[in-house]
Amino acid sequence: QKEVEQNSGPLSVPEGAIASLNCTYSDRGSQSFFWYRQYSGKSPELIMFIYSNGDKEDGRFTAQLNKASQYVSLLIRDSQPSDSATYLCAVNVQAGTALIFGKGTTLSVSS
Amino acid sequence: ETGVTQTPRHLVMGMTNKKSLKCEQHLGHNAMYWYKQSAKKPLELMFVYSLEERVENNSVPSRFSPECPNSSHLFLHLHTLQPEDSALYLCASSQSSQGNTEAFFGQGTRLTVV
């Protein structure tokens, strides 16, 4: 059973702080990793993807991948109340099938 | 219209009804998907179509029947559903079904089975 695990939260951070969201996956052969943001009542929207070990930065967002430890994380710098949402980690499995999603972590940024 | 559009946005149906969900993608993608999102559970992959052929069926009950007449359209036919089938049904598309390209989601259909 291919699994993607996330702490459901809620993760609460004050405005301006760094929010750190973590995800682990079970399939060592996974190749592609995605972070989606989902506001309440809305559909998921892609924030970032990462394929290689290390860090990838895009504005206030940084994705970090460690394939040896089988985890991927998302850092949000200078968190804003508008970042309050559920963040979904998604991974492709080795067989090349569709993305498998974690349950998501709910982030709450207080002003 | 751009992106992935789903209709209807909300649907209430009885357990003996037959209804269909519709999805259309305007992105020129080759793969389309149905996901189910229930409260407190991960997004569950239901069906994958690549170039109009079904390539994956994740042990979904036969009361859910997908149809992909062309690469831009995807349907989910529903009949004799159960109350536990109430959920948000999300359609998505991607350039390929190999999981190494991002999936774009429609707004979803909120289904309630009474």
C-alpha cells in the first residue's frame, strides 16, 4: 500500500513567522513531489513541485526533498493570514500511476 | 473558459436515482482523473484515463461508472449510491498519467446522497 503521511494539524503560527509543513512517503522509488494548497470549500491548487534532492525556492515558499529519508517539506516564510489553508502533499509512485495524496495539514496564520 | 470545469457544482440525489457528473478540460492534456474527497480522509484516486483509455481503476464499486468519450471530456455516472458516497468529487487533468507532471483540478461537485 503506497502511503503519504502528513500531520493533520492544525499548525498555528503568528503572522510573519515561518511555517514548516512535513510529509513522508512510503515508496522509495517515488520520483515527483508536489505541494497543493486547498482553501475551505475550494479545489486544490498547485504551489510547488520538486524532483531532485535539496531545496527549491519560489518566492516565500521553499520545498525541501530528502529521498534517503523519504520526506519532503514545505517552508512558508513571512506567513500571512491568507496562507491559512490545508496543504496537501502529493507523490507519484514508482509504477508511474497518478498522484497519491496525503490527508493534508491545516495551517492557521493569526494576525 | 479555461482550465478544468465541472458541473454541477452541487448535487443532491436519492439512493435510487441515476445522475452524471461532467468534467471538461481546456488545457490540451492527455490524462484525466476522478478523485473523491471525504472529510478527514486523503484524496482518493478513483479512475485514471490516458488518451481516452482507462488505465487505472482503484477498486471502485460498480455503482460508479466512468466514461471518457474524448481527451477533453470525462463523466462519472452514478446509480444506486449509498449515503457514505456523499463527498466532494474532483476531476483533474495532467499532461500525462505518469505522475511526473502536475495535476490541475476542477472546482469539484459536492454530492449528497439522501
